Amino acid sequence: MSEKEVLLTSAGLKKLEDELEYLRAVKRKEVAERIKTAISFGDISENSEYEDAKNEQAFTEGRIITLEKMLRNARLIEDTEVNPNVVSIGSTIQLKDLEFGDTEEYTIVGSAEADPLENKISNESPVGQALLGKTVGETVDVSVPAGVIQYKILDIKKA
């Protein structure tokens, strides 16, 4: 069974690599020190500090495995792949909500680096899927649980 390809921009790739390096070089040592300290308190069977540190260790190791897998299956979206006239991964799109008149700007990224707080939406999200392949001036309908949202594409630029 093949693993899912992880599409990343260069910024997204760097962010994942930095997180992995931090977890390996810093976080592992911090957690190991917490475990060592908790063991020094004596009986570990009723030691909440030890239990908490072991849970943190498991989470950290799980995240390291996840990041390694993502990076192993990563495909970098090069700036040269981004057509400035067509919405694709790596495009930043300015949209107008046709119902409310609001203007919004999103960057389409792979699911691994999606971050709604930074207006980075996944190519797999309903909005991302609806926008892919469209051009400036087109109107797109996005199906959401509450109905359909209509956007007009005002501008497309490279991220």
C-alpha cells in the first residue's frame, strides 16, 4: 500500500524540518530529564509526574514518527510550478464573497501545512478544491454544510 504524497511549499517544508529537528535535539532531552527527575522521587506506581512525563514522551515520539513519514513522502511545490494565471497549490487568491461582499485572501497549500489562522487553506478543503484550476474573474460555488457560498476570484499571485 503506497503512502499518501504530502504536498509542501518551500516554507512548509522548512517548518516541518525545523519542528523535527527541535523534537529530536531539544524536546527528547527535556522529556528524558523529566522522566529521570520523576524516577528520583521514588515509587513510580503512584507518581503522577512520572506518568505525565511518560505521556509526553509518547506524544513526542509519535510526532517525530509522523513528521519523518510526512517528509519521506513530501513533494515540494516549486515556484516554477505555480501558474500565476491559474489557481494551484502555492497560489494566493483574493476572493469576493458574492453574498456579503467581503474580500478575503487565502493561500492554497497541501493539507500538511494548512493553517486557517494564517489564511492557508488545504487543497483538499471544500474551498481549496473548488478554486483549483480556476482563473481571475471566474465565479466558484463552494458546497458547505450550510449551503453554497459563491466567490468571485479577483486576483491570483504566487505565494
